[in-house]
Amino acid sequence: MTTTTEAAPETRSFEADVSKLLHLMVHSVYSDKDVFLRELVSNAADACEKLRYESLSNASLLGEDGQPRITVTLDPEARQLTIEDNGIGMSEAELADALGTIARSGTKAFMDRIAGAKEAEGSHLIGQFGVGFYSAFMVADRVEVLSRRAGSNQAASWSSDGLGTYVIQTVDLATAPTRGTRVLLHLKEDASSYTESSTVERTIKSQSGHVPVPILLKDKPDAEAKQIADGAALWTKPKSEITVEEYKDFYRSAAGQFDEPALTLHYRAEGRHEYTVLAFIPETKPFDLFDPDRAGRMKLYVRRVFITDEAQILPRYLRFVRGLVDSNDLPLNVSREMIQESPVLAAIQKGVSNRLLSELEKLATGDTERYLKLWDTFGPVIKEGLYEDYARRETLLGLARFKTTGSAGEWRSLKDYVAGLKDNQTAIYYATGTDLDRLATSPQLEGFRARGIEVLLLADQVDSFWVTSGIDYEGKPFKSVTQGLADLSLIPLPEGETPGAAASDDVSSFIAFVKETLGDAVSDVRASDRLTESAVCLVAPEHAMDRQLEKLLAGAGRLDMASKPVLEINPRHDLVEKLSAAGTDAELRADAAHLLFDEARIADGELPVDPRAFAQRLSRVLARGLA
Ligand code: ADP
Ligand code: MG
């Protein structure tokens, strides 16, 4: 047996990203420095929960000290604050790994975000990015961590002034805690208020009062510890005993968010399976909502023991929901992998997802204003469910809200839309694009507007995917206004308006000429049903891909061959009639054919086919006009 000797201290450099981050923390100007307490308490609580989980399969880890606890000790004379837990602890290698590098991809995203963030917002971002520990350097000019992994007979220390390097060292067991981690902060001069017990108590109670581990406070190193939080799991209390404020505090500390929950759901499922759900929908978007790796963050507990936050309790399109499920029926001593396959988990997943959607339905009718705000924030994510979750498609279509041509900027449901169908209208019309305002003025909508037909304006990326997935609502298919024939002739015009005349012979032969001139660049040129004011527009051929989807796929490098568009010409347009008139100059007509095509592309937000040739033609035609 070896007696533990103090090995020589070893100085190492932080990873480049960590250094940058630390620089930010050390020179932090964030107004709200209190968050460091929340972050360190949250790490201590996580450590206790990890130990509780590991001890399920290895009871000896707990030893004689089975009661988890976080102790905060103040030392006003030395201007120090210590946070100690009797959780899982870290080995020397884990210390270097956890506090010298950044495991998650969070840093880069955090740095990008914080660079553009306002001062007050900065500190609120910290918890969301998995970089919480480093916030200690907002208030401390030196941080020492002493840790001993549960079940190990070695302890190690880590210390740093946050300026590029840290020192790591094996330490004598005699000076280390029996288990867990002690974080000692040498507070900066202007942070001495964190040695005042009333300040610290108030801050911890409001930020971390509901962590599931009791918190003790000592106002001097040798003072008696006073319990300031009982570690009772909030979700096990009856709803009637919990205040809105308590829910909010819990949400903030559990989710690392700083907003108000837009929706709080707390209930107990009884019957075949018993479990408690406490879930929140945030008010604001988490930064990584559209990160492809972003998974849900609902935590799974079994009889108050934290098991995992990777159980995918909710479908991906509800990944913005925060909270937890505490099951009574899952076996405690089962591995995380086996839990994934458990039919009990499957029942929980189904139950919680359905309940959340039905709460959303209730909110949609009960408090429209709040619902629309929530839809505005998370609608683009929920819509992913329209092609990912066939079984709940109908419910999701019912929840969906849209901006349309007929709604003057208000959100409309499909139920509203269908109630306003025109005689003989058999489809739900939509236009996809990237910008609502531009969509609303696209030429392809003119004929629809003339007939008072409402068109959904779909400007989220996800729209191009679900809307082309063969979906329908109450038997009505979705039809793009930029694809195929508009076929509006069956739908009557408003009283007093007459349908435009069909193309004259002259116009028909001009259209044939344009087609010949453009050749391979288009798949067809034809007289348009859908234009009333503009001269031309582009649409996709009937069985081709939606033009917006094509652009998205091309942009992502996932399109082999784009289909050729159809150029539609408004036979009633003044310009078209003049160009068609017998005797029009052949050269002008040829220039016009190309210019009309380019005009249609520009209206769709694209470049002319050949910008140089376009410029030359335009000059030629303008010069003629002045001659
Ligand atoms: P996060 O908690 O989001 O992972 P942090 O920066 O707060 O990010 O902490 C980094 C890592 O350091 C944690 O994931 C954990 O592995 C380790 N750690 C921090 N504090 C403790 C502690 N008190 N006990 C055990 N491990 C800790
Ligand atoms: Mg943390």
C-alpha cells in the first residue's frame, strides 16, 4: 500500500476556447453576477444526483454518509466563499477534463451569442450553454477546487486565476473531503457582499430554493450550519401548496432560463402507470432550438432519483419543453439503456406528449392571445411534427396558425380557412418563400386575390417540407400557387367583375414566339389564369418539385437537377398586347422575350439568367424608348 504523497503540481493551459471564455468572465461587466451562485449550486446538486444514481448499483459508494447535502460557508475576514457537496466528486483526470476543456459544443455558440448580447442579458445566457462553472471568475480572482471521487482513495486539486493556465495536483487525503467537491472562491474586492449571510441566503433561496438537495449555510467557518433549503422535490407537493413564484423559481433553476414560463403543466397521472409531470414551455427561444443535435431536455426521475435527461420523453418537435417526469413504476435498478426499451417509458412518452398537445389546444381556445404568442415563438418547431408524427398530424394541423392573404396580418387556423372557402374551391392554397412581406406581394397571387381566395403565406423553412408531404385537412389537399395550372376559371369572380378575355390570336402567336426564343431555359410558356396586374410570373410544372423547396435543397447542396420553370404571360396586360400587335419590330420582340423571363425571375428574388446580357438588353430597349 502506498501512503498518499503530494505529487508535484502540474501547470496546464486551458483550451483556446476556454481561455477566451474566461477572459470574458474575468473582465465581465455583467450587472447580474448572482448567477455564479446558481451555477455552482446546480453543479453541486447534479453531483449529488449522479451519486444517488450510481449508488443504486453500487451501494458502498454512499458509505456511512447517505444523506446528500450542499454546504455554503462564508468567511468575511478572508473574503472567501466555499461551496461543498458530498456528491460524486471528480478524479484528477475528470477535473482536468471538466474544468480545463469544454465537452459540449456550447462554448463557440455561447461566445457568438454573448458578443452580440446586451449587458444585462449576458449573465442570463451562461447557464444555458453548459459553461456555468467558469462564471465563478466573475466574482473571484482565484478559484480552488478540491475533489475526491466517491469510492476512490485519491484526491486532487485544481486551481486557477482564470488567466490562461490552471494547476492540478494530487493531494493528501487528510486535507480532502471524504467524498465530493469543495469549490473555494477568493472573492474580488468588489464582490465582498457575497460573504454577507443575508445576501447569500436570499440569493440562494430565490435562485436555487428548489434544487432536490438540502442546502446549508454557515456564516463563518466555525459557525453552526443553518438549513436554508430543504431539498424537497417541488413536484411531489400538491399543486394547491405551490405558488406561481415557486414554480417560476423552479423553472429558472431547472432550465437555466431567465424568462417566465409561458405555460406550466403539473399533474399526476394515475391508473395503469403512475407518474408526476412538471413541464414548462419557455417564453423565449433557447439559442440552439434549430441545432440538428438539439434534443429534448425533459428529465426522467424514478421515485425522486434522477435517472437521465436523454430518455426522449417528448418527440423532437416539442424539444423546447423543459421539465421532468417522475415515475413510480419504472424499476430503480435498471440501466439507462434498458429504460429506453421499457414499455412503461413508452406509455409515459405517449401520455405526456398527448397531454401537452391537449393543453395547447385548451390554451388556443381559452386564451388566444397567449397561445398566439407561443405559436409565434415555437410554431416553426411544432410544424416539424406535421411530417414526423403522422399519428398526431390532425391534432397538429388543428394547432397550427398561419398568416394569410386575407387575414391582414392576423393568425388564422385551418378551420377558419376552410370555413371561408369560395364556391368550387377544392384546395387549400399556399405560397412558400422566405419573407412574408415579399410573399404577400408576389405576382402569382394576383388572380387569387381578384377572386377573394385566401392563400396561406408560408415563410418558415419547415413549411416546404410538410406541405409537400401529401397532407390534407378535412379532405382538402394543399396546393401551391406557384405550381401547375391555377385553374381558377371555375371559381366565380366577385359580383360585377368579368373574367378577362382569352388570349387573342396575336397574343397566342407572341407566346409561341417567346417559347421558341427561350428554348431550353423553360419547360413551357403559356397564357396565365393567375395574373391580373403583372405581365409575367414563373411557376413550377404540375408534377415537379415546389420551387421554394427546390431552392432550399439546392442551397443545401442536395439537389441534383433543378426542374425548368413554366413562364406564364398575362394575355390581358397592356405591354403584352402591344408586343403582340402585328408589325412589332422582331429585334425588340426577341429582347422582350428574354427581358420578360428575367423580370419573372427577379420578382421571385432570383438573378437574371445572364446579368450581362440582361443589362445590354435593358439599355437597348430603354434607348429605343427615347429615340
Ligand atoms: P455543466 O454543468 O452544464 O456540464 P459546468 O461548466 O457547470 O457545465 O460544469 C462542467 C463540468 O464540471 C460538469 O459537467 C461536471 O462534470 C463537472 N463539475 C462541476 N462541478 C462539479 C461538482 N461540484 N461535482 C462534480 N462534478 C462537477
Ligand atoms: Mg453546471
